[in-house]
Amino acid sequence: MNRATTHTRLLGNLAVVVLVCLALVLQVSLFSAFAWDGVVPDLVLLIVVAGALARGGQFGLVLGFAAGVLLDLAPPADHTAGRWALSLLVVGYVAGRLRQDAGIGLGGLPAKPPALMVMAAVAGCSFVGTSIYAISGLLLGEGGVGVGSMLEVIGISLVWDLLLTPFLVPWVMLLLVRLEPEHARI
Amino acid sequence: MALLTPFNVGSRTRPRPLRPEGLNKRGSLEPKDPRGPKRSTAVALLLACASLATLDQTPALSPARDLAGELFGPVESAVSTAAHPLTSIPAWFDSRTKLRGQIAELKSDNADLRRELRTSDYGRAKLAQYEGLTRSAADLGYSLVPARVIAYGPAQSFTRTVTIDAGSNAGISADMTVINADGLVGRVLRVTAETATVLLIVDADSVVGGRVGGDGGGQVGMVRGTGLVSGKGRLDLELVDQTVAPLKGETVVTWGDGRAAPYVAGVPIGKVTGVYASVRDSSRTVRVEPYVDFGSLDVVGVVVPSGTKSDRSVVEPDGSLK
């Protein structure tokens, strides 16, 4: 591996770290003012989905875990650590599987997923991610909110995520593909 | 897995390119994304999640939480300050639409207060007593450290917590009471140098000792959060004596000795909006609407002992700044 590729890879990873931190801070400090019954768009989840769609399941898995741990530890989080890590890990896995099953990135086929597929991926991942988080809370006996209001929160966050997808996910995917070393692209 | 189906079908109908490295190890025709998730990584990370959750039952993770607080706190504070013109837009719309209703409400309140003022000397005498009580409470030494809310926990987390921009440097420590101009907000969970995490009283895990009805000494009970913030939020009051039913509109205040317990005494929590009796277990739930609007928290005060050393001015009980 030559020097230029090492630099690009370093830059790419740094960009991902900055993106996740920025999404986390905006989610708690800026979007809270526009919250709908307290529910804000899951910017971090959108970044994980975009990462998994752009670079595959292995990347999505690791990115989801790392982003989830940050979400578990950064203030004002107070739940048992590992819950968001688990949810976003699964989100990265599911989005990666979607990419694989659609054959995106496999030689000859277009490297860019169609817009409808991105929306479907975000909808599915948002539902799965928030639900796993809610269920893990039920299992650990945390956050004694009724199942009805849990479903309401899951539904609202799904709508929020879909609303923000066209403005965020394509650009993040473009950035992640651009910042990837040429030889690693498939 | 209904979501997967259309993509599966689509990929099967398309001609597959020949890519020897795309085939999996067993030589099956199903091409495998070489960048797909590896089973070993998935298992390792799943186990990591489980150990994180286990470690969090002990204090082992608190250094990591502190570190995250020290790193993210200043950034959250900066973003919140920079975005303040933007984030205050919804509040502006809110006040425009609610203005008419508020004026009508204030007019009727005003009339009520005037009538009450005229009616009885008895009331006035009682007021003087209360004033004396307030003064003695002030002598007990409730000083306030002012702070701003810089980050909200999302409702997706099903916990109601916020971050404020004052920490141990401002003289704040865990379990201190947080109030604002309207009433009780919550208590401090943990602090870093510059920020503190506050558990709101609407959180489902929050329990506050409450006293309702001033006249007969007051009935004592536990005020629990419901985790809901839609509208103004909702609290449930469980009275120790299940036979009494408080009146609608009565005020619930905190109860405690003010020094040992996390919550100082006498802070208004909310007003009773209804009493619901359960036929099954003959218990009574009292619905309480909090005075504080948890949807739009901004400036709050943390109750600290008088004479606390702080990096900012402290509001003393007599109203002076120190």
C-alpha cells in the first residue's frame, strides 16, 4: 500500500468519526428544539445506514457498534450502556445485507443504490433499530413506558428519519465513496 | 423480511457478471459481497454489547461516561449557543398562537386574585404566616446556581434527561435539586467539570416525595413520572393514605427536610387535574400536571448550599447576586 492510499484511508476514517460526532451533537442540541413529542430524527442511525450502504456490511457493523457506544455514553444519556450499540450494530448489519442482496457494488452492476431502495432501507432500519432499543429496555426493566407509547415513538421517529433521508443519506454516501482508496472499491 | 424480497427477485433476474473472487469459498453460485458482514466480527461485537451492559451495572463505566461528558459537553454547549437564534423560532410561533388564550386566562386569574385579596382578613393573616415561613426557608439557605439547558435526551431513548452547562466548577454535585421559575425540574444525576446531567421528574424512573393540599397539613405521597412529554407532560401521585381524594386544581409541593434528601422541600411540582379510582385493587391515582413545560426548558437553577464556591454568580435567598 503506498503513501497516498494510507492518507486517503486515514482521511476517510477521520471524516466518519467527525460525521458521527456531529450527528450526535446536532441530535441532542439542535433538533431537540424541533422535537415532535420529544422525538428527534435519528441522525446517527442515518449515518450508519448510509455507511453500510456505501461500504458494505462489515463496515456498517463496526460503524454501528462504535456510534452506538458513543450514543450510550455521551451526556445526557442515562440508560444502560450497550443498548444503542446493540441496536445500531443490527442496523449496520441489516443495511449491509440489503446492499449485498441487491447486488450493489458487485462488478458490472451500478455502485449506487436506487433512491427507492435507500428509502426502504432507512424505513426498515429505523423501525428495527428503535424497536430493538425499546425491547432491550423492557428486558432490562428500564424506562417503564407502556407499549402503546413506545409504538407511537417508534412511528414518529420513522417518519422523521424518512423526512431527513433525501437531504442527508445520498451526500454522506457520496462522501464515503469519494474518500475511499481506489483499489479498495468494488 | 418482506423488505428483502423485491431486491432478491431483482437481482436474480439480472445477468450475473463473472467474478471468480465474488464466489464464496464453497464454490456455490450465490455470489458473496466480499465486504459483507463477517460472522466473527458480528459475534465479537454482540458479546461486546453484552459485556458493556453488564459492566454498566457496576461503577466500572463511570470514567468512560465522565470522559464522554468532558469531550461532548463543551461541544454541545457551543452548538446550543450558536443555534439559539434558530432553536428559538418554534417558541416564537408558539407564543403567537397561544397569546389570545393566555390573555383571557390572565384576565380571569387577575379577577380571581383581586376578589381573594378583598375577601378575608383571615387569608391575609395566613399569608403573613406563609411569608414568615418563606423567610425562614430562605434562612435555611437555598441559593441557586443559574444554568442553561444545552442538550435534550431524545424520546427514542425512553429516558427523560437533559444536560445543563454548569458542572462541578460551578459548585454542583450529584443529587442536587434543579428548579426553574415555574417549579421543580428534576435532580442532578452526575456532573463533569463544565456540564451536569439532570433527570427530569417526568422520567418514568423518577420518584419525588410530594405533599398536596395546604390546609389540613397536607397529604403525603409519591409523585412518579410517566415518561410522557406530549403536551405539558404528566405525573402520577400515589398518596400514602388511599382514602383521601385531593381536589382538582390543588397544588402539589415537594416534601423532605431539604438537606439530606435529594429534593429540597416546598418547591411547587404541579396541580391536580383529576383523580382516578381503580375498582380492581381499590387504589387511587391522582393525575398531576407539572407547572414546568418540559418541552421547552431553557434557564434553570440548581439549589446549592449557601456560600458555595462557584465560577459564576450565585443567586442568594434574598435575591442578591454573589
